[in-house]
Amino acid sequence: TSGTIASQEGEYVSYLGHVVAVKIIDHLAEMRQRENLTQEEILDKVKSPELAIKAKIICADPGGTEVHVNISRFRYPDMSDEIHEIDSKGVFAIHAEGIANAGFGPAIQAHTLTTIKLEEA
């Protein structure tokens, strides 16, 4: 749960949460804006610039606390089908396994991701 992530920081954890939102992020554009770099500076600085897309899946656990499940740009190509499934109509939960991080609130750097479409009652 969101409450245990802080005490498990750096450990490999399993998380199940209700999806609130999905954000697809262009890592290079984010760097350009945040660090005020030119495209050439970014390409010189970034390893594997062809892997520019990453994602953040914002979830809520039973207590309502947000947990951010981060998908790195290196793992995104393997998880993109699962992530885009969430964009379809319906209510989703996810099961993610990865490294717990509590730096800016409860988060998980996902290594695996499974989407679960919930049936509406």
C-alpha cells in the first residue's frame, strides 16, 4: 500500500492499485523545458535518445492516497500495449512490480506491469 512504500524504499515490491490517470511523457521535451537545453545538447547528453517516451500511471490505493507507477523510457516499448489498453473505455487496476521510491511521495519504478479491466457493477 502507499503507507508501506516509504519503509520499503529501494526494495523490490508488488503493488496493486486503481488507475486514476495515465500520463505519456516525452523525456526529451521534458529535459528541454526543465533544463533549457537545445535539441543538440540533449542528443549529446542522453543515452539512447530514440527511446524518448516514458509513462506515469497515477493510482489510488484503498485509502485514497496516490501512488505513482513510473515506466522508464527503456521499459516503455515492452509495456506500451498494456499502458495503451488503459486508455480505452473502462475502469482499470494495475499490478506492478518494481523498486519502491518515496522521494516525492509513494512511487514505484515498474519492472513489470499487468493491467486489469474491472467490470462495472
